[in-house]
Amino acid sequence: MFKKYILTAFALLISTIVVAETMWAIIPGRPVPGGTTRWAWLWAKHMNNNIHHGSKVTKIDFKYVIGNRGKKALRAFHNQLRHDPTHMMVSHGGNATSTLLEDVGGYNFREYTPIMIHPGNMLVPVNKNYNMDTDKQVSALNNGGGSEPDHWAAALLVCPFTDNMDKFMACWDKKVTIVRGMKSGRQQALVNGELSVGRETWQHWSGNAVYQDNLDKVKLWLHHCQIDWARDSKTPVWIDDNNRSLKGMCFDDVFEDLHGRKPAGIVYDAYKLTVLWRDGIQKSLFINKNSPYTDDMVKITQATWDDPAFQEERLATLGDYDAYIGKDAEIVLKQVLGGVNKEVLEVAVRFVNDGLGYKASVKEELLQ
Amino acid sequence: MDFSIILWAFLGTLYGLFIGIIPSSGSNKALILLFSVASYFWGMPYEFVAFSTAAAVACTVGDSFAGVYIGVPGANSAAATMVEGFPLTKKGRSSYAIALAVTTSGIQGLVWVLPVIIILPVYLNFVHLLMIPEIWCVIIFSFLSVSLLTSSNPLKGFVAVALGIGLGAIGSDVVGNARFVFGHPDYFYDGVSVVIIATGLFCIPELWELWKTKISYERQSSNFQQIKEGIRDAFRLWRHSFLGGAIGFFYGCLPGYGGMGSEWLSYGIATKMKRKFDTPFGEGAPEGLVAPEGVNNAGKAGALMPTLLLGIPGSTWTMIIMGLWQFVGFGIGESYLLEDQKFLNTVFGSYIFALLFTVMLSLCLAGPLSTILRINKYIFIVTIICVTWWACISTNFYSSVLEDTIMFFLFSAFGFACKYYRISRPAILLGFILSSKVEEYSYQLYDMYEFNQVITRPFVIVVIVLAILMVIFSRKIKVDYV
């Protein structure tokens, strides 16, 4: 009898080892406390506390693929790692705009299932001495990918040609200077007045002493609005930011205050397309289609979202942005992918090539 | 400081002392080897900072052992120590020589780290005054100083800097477009890894030197009477010691230069100063031992200044340690880092801890520690080659083993060529480290400033005057520090 129990226990143990898996989340970068890594670490910490009984997933851990501004990770996931069902991709807003505008080795959101999408928003602070009428607008371009909407929004306020790209670009050349290669120090440069506009996340704006000690010199100018994803409409509906300190600074409202009309037209649509991709898929977790672990991962993610301990830490560190899990994430992804049309994409590509100066192209696979 | 930080500083001290005692090793090699384990510290970057800082400091103290006991300098910086230290050993006064050297190095290291600790928080209040033109000027000044002061032929120095900048340009331009990727964008897009360049330039060629060096070891034991005398004389010779510290600190502070050869300058001045002992120089004169020993750790403290303040390395070891710290996530030279009190406490806490602990250990266990010198050099060389190769492939997560290995051999050959043709290797590494920075700041300067706005700034004028003075002074340099 005793022997039987031992054998049963042993068989159970073996079957658990065979079925249960550690899930590997691929992070496109180094394991240092940057925005995406911090986000992933926070989620994973709480996900590991919310693994349900009977789950095939026993642990969530990380692999870091470094290089090519995250594009190496995208390529590695798309061409190789996704075929191992224990691998998931952590993707950020820069990856999303890279996928929209650049060659990323075939990486395509359509081919994966979103476990969760956690949209965000970016803010554009401005130096208080900047005079739109007389000064050139100076902003810093990090090396490609992810900052397109911020440059575009700030420029549209001084070049309000929302329906004519030729006029917009002519104005851009006259009134906007893009400073290339400013990887660091842009906060101080904005405070010093060397830059007139910047770009930040909510948590970096509110937690950065360079800004908070110099609120007499800098202020928030605008954010990009959020999308009301719950509506599941084909056309995104833009609403104000959830975070109380950002109320009333939505680009559309700031534009209307300045120019006395709502922004509209193809240039505005192209700007919004880059926002849709960058902030819509600001942080996300994807897995290959038909992975046997998808259901368990969705369940774990939902349990984590419902966990008050996670909510408390999330609100304090990531800001008040809702995450969309499972079927809801698929709706969000559908809206993001559905926002692409050829004419608008061409305008966005032109802006990147001619305005920001790095290589972009119209990708036919996004127009399907 | 947390217990874990102290623990890692302790381990770093032991590691650094061990490597430092081995002939022809030095802090550069000790730090390069750390790339092989850096990825294991990603979850604990402060511990890694403690470990690496302590290793660099302890290694510098350990350098004296080989010079004093067997007449082979631990690293270039200990060569001046050897001139007076080895004759003392031959006279049976090795414990005295070690005590004198180690105590001096420790005291001056402590004295000259104080200005750095005091200045850093003050600097934070003035950080807004240093704008793009000022930082660009300091970068160019660092190129000038390393070109002129490490090479007897300034042209060779400039060529070395240009080579480094060219190597640093491989990968992508300032907006992220691929550039000089030789048909392999996946491998080259992120540039050549700093560990490959540093290993090729500073590790493999030095191992060849060690291979050729004849080492004969005689058993040494601690003589506590001599150690007591050594400590006493280190205090008695405070003028020589302080002179060494001041020279080391000043040259250490010069961005890029790193004070190479300042030990000899200190030694040279010491020979002209009023003496306390009659022993002729070259035959074990304590003054001649104290003066260069005062330089080494004071120079390390000085080199931390431009590195931490501006992200412009003060010397070769800071170039390597910058790469290590950036690898675990610290953006060296960014102002937010100076607000990170834990980071600063870790750097200076582990520096002071390592200095005190190494000095105590060296004084108490000089004899037993000298047995490290008995390590078979061939085993050591092979081990180091294997570990540095491992460091090269592990920093890319073993994803490009073949490419990394080819680059490892290629840059080792390049390092040999530079040494043979006496092209300044520190200048190449500095050019490489600051390549992207100088490109970025040049673009920023061009995009945001007019020439007149730059040239009339007081800080810029001061830097130009210093540069002119350096050009005049550098004409006296007749030695290559390659």
C-alpha cells in the first residue's frame, strides 16, 4: 500500500515537471531599471504571486535580448523564440512605432495573441520662456523610434497645417529645429532653455527633481489624450488622461485653445496614427498564436490586475492607465491595427524621413 | 552602507589585491576580467559598483608587491616604486619597503578622496551652468590632453584619438541609421563592444610582456619591526608623500589623461627635495619610494572627478569601469546619478573601505601575501586569456560567439600593433569611449548655437587658455606612455 502511494506521488511529480513550465518574457533591452523593464518587473512580481492552482505555468521569468534599439529582440522573437510556446514578448511603444514605420525583420502583431495590452500616454513639457511667435521650437531627438508623436504634436501647435503636409513641412523647416543625438541631459537642457520642448512619461515628469525643482522655468504643455478603448468602435475615440494632474491638456484641446478650431485633416490623422501605435501598445505582452499557455497566462494576468497589492503599487509607479487583458486586449489590438490606411501611413513615413531624418518606409503588410 | 555592499566591497578588495600582486597585472586587467561576470550583477548593480571600485583600489596597492619583492612592476604605475623598493628587498628590508609603500599609498588615497567627496554635492548646485558648449569643450580638451601628454609625438597622439573615434563610429549614427556595419547589421549595429576593445588593447599585449619576463621568487616573511619603521617613516616623509598625492590628484583630474608618468614626475621632484635619509637614489632611498607611491591612489581619486561629474573618464581604469557600470545600468556623467546618494555612498564607501582594508591586510600579512607571486605565470596567462575571451562573448549573451571571437583575436592583434608602433592605447580607448558623445555634442552645438555664442563663454575661454598652456608644456614630454 505504502509503495503504491509513493509511486503515485512520484508519477504526479513527474507529470507536474513535464506539464508545468516557466514562462519566459523576452525583454527588448538590458535588465536595468528603464521604463519597460520596471513595468515588466512589477507585473511579473505580482503575477508570480497570482499563479492559480492547477496552472500549467509555474513561474514567470525574463530573458533579455539586447541590441538594435530593441529590434534584435523583435526579430529573435518573430523568427525563432515564438515557436517555443513558453516564450512571450514584452513590447513597448518604441517597438510599436518601429513596427509601424521601419524594417523590423518581419515582426508583426497580427501573428501573435495579446495576453495583455497596457496603454499609456506621454507628456510634452515646455520651457516657460519659449515664445511661439518669435522663437524657433527646439526639441531633442533620441536615436530614432518612439518620439515621433511628441515632436509632431509640439510642431503642429506652431505649424497648424493639419490638412496639408507640404505646408506643414515648409513651416517645420522654418520654425522647428531638431537636435540630433541628445540621449541624456535633455531635462536639464529644457530647464536651461537650450531646448524649448521635451517629452516625458507621467511618472518621470512627476518624480524627476530636475523638473520639480524648476517649475518656475518649465511647465506641462500637452499630452496626447487617451483612447476610450471600451467603446470597441472602428474609429478611436480620444478622451482626456485619467491622471488628475493632466486634465485639460489633451492635444486637441490645447490646439483648439490656440487656433480656435478642432484639429482635423490628413496631417493630424497621421500624427494620431503614430500616437495610436506608440501609446496604444505602450506596454504589452504577446504570445504566439495557439500557445497552450495562453489561457493560463490570461488568467494569471487578470488575477494580478484584480490584486489590490498590485493596484496600489501600479498607481504609485506607473500612473492611472488601465490594462486590457485577454479578449479586451484583442479589441485594442484590432483598433490599433485597423487605424492604418495607405494615405495616412505615407504622410507619417514622410514626416519621419524628411522631418526627423531616419529611414522609414510604407510596409505593405500593415495595409492588409 | 548596506551589509551586502560591504560584503561585496570586501570580496572586491580580496580579488583586487590578488590580481594586483601578480606581476604585470594591474587595475585595468582586473576590471576587464569583471566583464565576464557583470551580467550576474544585473539584479544588484550597487553591489557591483562596490565590488569593482574596491577591486581597482586594492589592485593599485597590490601593485607594489611585485615591484618591491621581485623587481617586476605589477603595472606600469608601480615601475617607479620598483626603482627604490627592490634594492631595499635585496638589503633584507622588504617588509620595511612594503610598509612604507602601502602606508603612503593608503594615506594619500584617503587625503585626496576628500576633495572629491566634498566637491561632488557642491557641483550639483552648479550643474545648470555647464551647458552643451562647456561639455563639448571638455571633451575636446580631454582628447588634446591624452594626445599631447601620453605621446612624445603629438601627431601619433591625434592619430590614436582619431582611430578610437573611428572605431566608436561603427554601428549607427545619432538618429539610429545603420553606419559602417560591413554587411552585418545584426552584429555591428550596436557598435564594437568596449570589452573587446579594452581586452585587445590592454590585456593581451601585457600578457605577452609577462610571458617574456623572467621571474625569480624568494620566500619572504613579515618582519614586524621593519613594518613599524616603515609606517613611522611614511609619516616622517609627509612632504614627499603629500607632493606625490598632489601631483597624482592634479593629473588624475585632467580629463582623459589619467596621470600616466606622473609617478616619474613625482620621483624626479623628490630627488631635488631636502632629504631625511642618506641612502642614495636608486639604492633604496625611502624618499624615492614614497613620492611615486603617494601618486597612485590619489590619482585614482582625482580620476573619479571628471568621470562622475561629466562622464569623461579621467584615466584608463575609469574608461573601463565606466563601461562596467554602464553595463549594469548606471549612466555615468548624467546629473541624476549625482543625486543618487546610494550610488555615491557606494563608490566612496567602497573606495575608503578597500583602501583601509588593503593597507591593514598588506601590513599584517605582507609575507604570506607575497606567496601569490609564486603562481605559475603560464597558468595565469592561459587562465586570463580564457576568462577575457569569456568576458567578450558573455557580454553579448553568447548570441554572437563566432563574431565575438574573431573580434577578440582581431583587436588583440591590433593591441600588439599599437604597442609595437608606440601608438597611444589610452588615447585610442578614450577616443572610442567618447566617440558617440563627441558626435552627439557636436550635432547639438551645431544645431543650437552660433560660433559667437560659444567662443564668448567664460568657461570656454578658460578651457582654451588651459589648452594653450598644455600645448606649451607638452613639448617637454619625451616619453611614450603607450
